[in-house]
Amino acid sequence: PLQFHENARPSAIAALCVGKVGGAEAFYKFADAAYSKGSSDPSVIAPANLPALAASTGVNAAKWKSCFDAKETEARIDQDIKEGTSAGVNGTPGFILVNNKTGKVKSIAGAQPAASFEAALTELGVTK
């Protein structure tokens, strides 16, 4: 989550908990709603509104709240930030491309055209 975005961290925690309680389908339903509704109305992802957004995915509200309040979820977010930072991610979106055969890694920062990804994959030795 972006540190300067006041709703980013709570939204990230909420999304992780939706995924933990409801699985991948619920996670993506939450993420889609957060991005689509939140882009036109930022209050959708305000901390006070996250329980309703989570509930809209069909997850068990009590289990979600328990996860949301848990310190282990906070630790997971901190670990993700640490790993992303050490891998060179400094914004959203950030991508890490890996050649699984060689272990060679390339990062791409920001929204980039397909040509940037193609060039990075070529540099990594990954071909179609």
C-alpha cells in the first residue's frame, strides 16, 4: 500500500482478510469493487466502509473482522512492503519479472506499455 494514501493500508488489510476468509474469488470481487467504486468515490474504501465492502463479497462478517483486527495481518502487510522495496518496487503498479530458469530478475515501475514488458522479457532471455 502507498504510504501517502490514507486508505491504502486498511484497504490492503481488508482485501487480504477477504481472501483469507472467502478465497480467491472473494478477494478479486473485493479488489474489483474497491478499484472500480473507489476510483469514483474514495469514501468507498474509507476504513468505516470496509466492513460493508467486505460483506458485499459474501464472506462471514465475524471471521473477516477477526482477521482485520489481527496483528498477523499487519505483519503480512509490513513483510510485503519490505520485500517489494528490496525488489525495487517503489510505487503502484510495480512488477517483478523473473526468468525461472536462470533466476534473472527485472523490475518495471509504473504503468508501462506492452513494449516495455516485451523488452524486459527479451532482456531476461524469455521468449515466446
